[in-house]
Amino acid sequence: MIFVQLNKDNYAYDIHSLVKAFYPSENVSVGTVPKAGAEPVRLFIQVDYRPGEILMQLQEPEQIPSDGAGQTPWHRVQETVFPVDDTNRIQTKNQIKQHIYELLTAYTGKTLPWGTLTGIRPTKIAMNMLEEGKNPASVADYMAKTYLTSQQKIDLSLEIAQRERKLLQRLDAKEGYSLYIGIPFCPSTCLYCSFTSFPLSKWMGRVDTYLDMLEQEIAFAVRQFAGRSPDCIYIGGGTPTTLSPRQMDRLLSALEQSFDLSHLLEYTVEAGRPDSISREKLEVLQAHGISRISVNPQTMNQETLELIGRQHTVSQTIDSFYLAREMGFKNINMDLIMGLPQETIADVRKTLDVLQELAPDSITVHSLAVKRAARLQMFKEDYAGLKMVNTQEHLDAAADACAGMGMKPYYLYRQKNMAGNFENVGYAKDGKAGIYNVLMMEEVQTILALGAGSISKRVYPDGHIERCENVKNVSQYMERIGEMIERKQKLFL
């Protein structure tokens, strides 16, 4: 374990995130005192807040006790003292992270592609500065000095931020809104997944009841947003195409009857899992004017699909994609994940070769992020032997393949515990970028979210954001639908 001891409980979250980025497979604890019964500490970091300055030390034990008990002799590896302005929290936080980064870089010989950036969307920094009238060179200089970000990632942030600005100009950020509908069912639960998803086999008989409750939320939305038309509708999950053709038609018909869809810029349904796609379902989507779908392989390696718990085959992915093309869908996205268990760079290149043959309209390249609610994290001892590797070579290979298909990066986001401490990037051909994805990342427009596990966001004219969450559990959502609606009424008063 790595223990960071603070004499005051200040900036603990930011410190933990940064240290964890250097040591993703280690337990990292941050606090004023060690937790009782904790495992042996192999690296001790002291952060001592003093009036006008901060002392930091890195210490190693001379010998790690096998049982964590007894007194351990320590020796100081590195130390730094630096002045701070106690009245300026943002500046102080950045200084602390800079010095921890420098100490750990010297100690480990390792650098992080995003430097000290944790918990901040890189494109938001670039976007805000560009909106303030700063030129790209000033933005780059600020990110390099403040966050120690690599030039490659700075360039990527700037390229995407400038592309996002053009996309967002098509929206009414102040009076407009977009709509998210959550369908929390999947054919099976993937090993790495922490999203709100429930195996369809256990809920087959209650899906229509779920849609009953969803229609109550839709009715509230119609009343609350009367006279306003959504810019985008995104139906996600889970896997929305676990709905039967009749159920999908029911949902889409309810939306058509409830909202003015004549001004929609984008209407997306995540078809997602190839084993949930059929000609009949695609016919329903087509009949209701869905403009964008996803057919998400994650990988084109059969062994990996079986390992991570996806029940479809590579052939099903290819067949589903060609079926959608044959039926006239002109904006198809495909998702990939870098850092999947046991995948090598050769496996990634094989996947990219197949996608180049398919030629989708956009590709989202995810870096695996294993969250606490994922089976891979909850039952770590069962998967201890799995090797998960993500490198800049992986991301460069994906970027080169996308460029070869005429795609450009248009949105980016990062998550905690992301493989390689990298990022997720969406690539798209001209005119095929997912507008809703940009909205979610940049938080510039109100999102009304309906369904279990969804999160509504109200964006005020001054940029202030308030959120309202629906419960994740499907049974709880259906039993407490009145409460879910009441929460939204308070949010949108």
C-alpha cells in the first residue's frame, strides 16, 4: 500500500487521484492517520501544511514487515518545501499536485501523458480559454506550465476544442435542451461494466412495466418543457435494442406523440450489442427516423469477447453492421476498448483492420476504466492473472486507422482508473460527429434524462450546473417513480 499522510485533510481527493495515476494497481490511502489493520506500507508520502508553506517528503521502509505490525525504520528518499498563498485554493491545489508529480516522476522515472490533470476535462480548459479570447499558443503554454501536460495531449485537446466549438454553435445553449432515455437492460453484463444494466433474461416479463413508468416521466417532461423542442435525443443504456420490435415502436411512438421532433439535430439509438440487433428492430428505428445508431464490437477478437462476457461473435458484429448499411443507415458508430484483458497490440491492430474494411462513420476509442461496481474490480482475486495493457502505441494505432478512414477527433473525456492514464476519443467523418456526446462532455446545455440510473443536468445561463439522479435499481425506479418525477420538478422549477 501507498500511504499519503496529511496533517490537515485538505485536497485529499486530488492527491489520491494523482498518486493512483502513478500506481494504478496499488492500494492508495490518503488521510491524517493510517487505517487500522491496513496492509503494509511500501511508500510513505508526507504532506505537511504549514503557515505560508508546505513540506513534502517521500519515505521508504528499510524493510516491509510481512504482517504490517511492529516498528519499521524509514529513510527519506526525497523532500521539498515550497511557499503557498493560503488564500488561493486553486493555485495551492495546482502547486501541491505539481510537486507531488515531480517527486513521483523523479522516484519512479515515469511521466503521465496528461501530467497532473485529474478530475478535469482537458477540452473544457481549452474551450473556456478559447471562448475568453485566448489564442491556441497561450492555451498550450498554460496547460504545459499549470498541469505539466505533454505536448501531444495539448495538441489533441486544442484540436478537439476548436472542432467542438463549431459543433456547439448549432445549438441553443440557453433555451434549448436535449433528451436522454435510459434502457437499463443488456443481453449479459460485461466483465468491466459498471453502467446501469440488468440481464434481460431476469427482467423479460417486466420490461413493459418499465416502459409504463418511463411514459410517466415522459408525460412530466412534456408539461415541464411545454413549447420547447429538444435539440438531440439519445436513447442509451444498457442496450436499448434489447427491447422487442413492439416495445421499441411503443417507446419511439410515445416520444413522437409527446415532443416536437421537427427541429432535431440528432436522434440516436445505441443498438450496441450485435446479438440484440435484428432486421425487424432496425425497420422500427428506420420508420421512426433514427438518424444515428451504434454497433459496438469493443474488439474483433473472439477469445476476448468470450473472456469479457459478451455473448455475440465477431461474425455477428460484421453481419449486423452490413445489415444496417444495407437498410440505409448512413451514420453508424462503433466503439472499441483499449486495454481489454489479455489483448496485445497485435490483437488491437487486427480489430482495426476489420473496422477499416467495414468503414463506419464514426469510431469511439475507449481506454478501459475499471470502476468499483464492475465484476473485474469486485472480484479482483478471481481475475488476478489477467493482463491489461494500454499504451500510447495502442492509441496511435487507433488514431492512424481512423485518419485513414477520413475521420477526425471531435470529442474527448477521461475517467478515473483508466488504463494507461490515457483518454477516450471520438473520431468521425465530416458531418457524422455525435453532437450529444459533445453536449455531455462540455455541459453547455440542459439535459433532461429519463429512466433508471439517468442523471438530469440543468445548466444555468451563468454556467452553474445542478444535477438530479434517478435511482439505478430498476425495481426501485418503478416503485418510486413519483419520487423520481418530484425530484425533477424541484430541479426545473
